[in-house]
Amino acid sequence: MSERGEGKGENGKYIDKMWRLVADERQLTDDEAASGAAAGGRRKRLDPGYLASEASKHALVAAVWEHDAALLGAGVRKLCAKGFSLMGDAEEEEERPRCVGCGRRVKTLYVQYSPGNIRLMKCDTCKAVADPYIECEFMIILIDLILHKIRAYRHLLFNKLRIYSSFDKGILVLSILLHIVLDAFRISLPRDNKADSSTSTFSAIFNCGKILGYSLLGNIIFMATLLLEVQFMLKLSFDIRRCREVLLAIIISSYLKLFHMAMMVWEFPPSVILFVEISVLSSNIVALRVVTEFSKAHCFGICFMAHTARYLTERWLLGAP
């Protein structure tokens, strides 16, 4: 009995009883083997008192196992609850708005006391108003976007559109389709001057489909080059959420492509197309800098290579030198 030791703690008495049961089983087996009385052993097993003691032994072992399982289950539940709590806190931290001055996350941008009566909150890091654009008109925000002010881009991307949150996938798809259509307008502008008025309807539809295909392939090359460069700079594995943020920032910052629709109605010199593309490139650089926090030189290199890859693809498809 020395090998079992003394029971300690809450489960000490159960452990002592288990060791006694084991010792009794060992003694019983030795007695039966020494006597060789098989019939007597069978009669003992059929004895009601013996059966009752055996049932009590199994019930005691089952109770000990159930108690240990309950303790283990409680610990696992606590660990799981703590893990889910940490995950929820991290997601809540990711979805918080940001200060347009320093880019740090803040708990809230304003406090509303009544309809039309709000108080802007200050950033805990830079001690300035977190987002003064909340009280500005859209035209003022648009002017600052055209002037490529980082504060305006942070307001639009982080606090207005919240591209880091659970953004609707349908909006992303529609934005990409609009981007492709606007690029198709740009590709078709030089060709419209050479178009023949006697072209049949079938030929016109075929040309439109071909231009859309050129635009689609060019944008696939553009987005793939952009995302691969961003992943290489971040030294991270493929992250769908990160790619979605970068794509949305680039597409939204290409709002100047809307001028291509006006160029389909009014006649402009070809140099306007070049000016619009340069403006889109510079706007993409600012948006990428806001989302990834890269340096200006790195953002310029990434956007310039992506735009160059798309331009070369379109030139190759159009057969132009």
C-alpha cells in the first residue's frame, strides 16, 4: 500500500478508494490462482453481495472520471471563451475609425447630443480633432482629394467608406466593372476619330466587345502586378482582406477616370487623356500610401510599374508601336 501514497486535496478520498479497489482485485486474483477452486470462484461471482460490491466499484470509478472530465471541460470552456473574446477585441480594434492627422485608430469621431448637435472628438495620440471633415461639405472634400491631401484620403477611405470593415462584395465587383468600362472608354477614344460612319451594327458591337476584352485583360495585368508588388513589399502570404483593401483604395482613387465619359461627348485634344492618366497615377500613389503606410518612393514604384504593365499590354493588344 505504500505505492499509492496518501490522498491529497479535494480528490484524495477518491484516489485512496481507487487504490484499495485495485489492491482488493489483486488479492482476489492471487487467492483464486493459488486455490484453483474454479467452482468456488464462479459461486463467489454469482453472490449478490459480491455483485453489489463490484457495481459500487465501477460506480466510484465512473464518478471519479466524470468529476475529472467536468474539471477539464470547464478549463477548456474558459480557454475558448478567452480566445473568442480576444478575437472579438481584435476585430473591433480593426474596425475602429482613424484620425486623419496621424492615422491612429480612435474609439469614436464625434458625440451626438441631439439631431444636428455633435461634438468632434480629439485623437489621444496627436491631441488634434480626429476628423474635421465630418462637418465639411462634399465639395470641400472633393477639392482636397484633387489636391491629393492625405487627410482627405484617410477620411474617405477609413472613416467614410470603411474599407477595412466587412465591406459588401457586391460594391467591390461593381467598382471593378466600372473601372473596366471607364478604361474601355479611354481605349476607344483614339479609335473613334478613325471610325467609319458606314460601319454595320454587328461590326460596331464586335468592336465594343473587343475593346472591353482589351480593357479587361489590361486591368487583370494591372491588378495582379499591383497586388504582387504589395505582397512582396509587405513580405506576407496571400491575404484576401489586405488585397481587398488595396484594390478598393486604388479603384476609388481612380475617380478622375470619370472624365473619360465627358470626353466621349465633347471633343478634347489627345493631351487631355495623358493628363488624366497622370492625375490617376498620382492619386493612386497617395491612396496606396494611406492604406499600406509605405514611403512615397515605394508607392510611386509600385503604381508606376502596374500602370506601365497595363499600358504595354493594351499597346500589344491594339497592335500599336
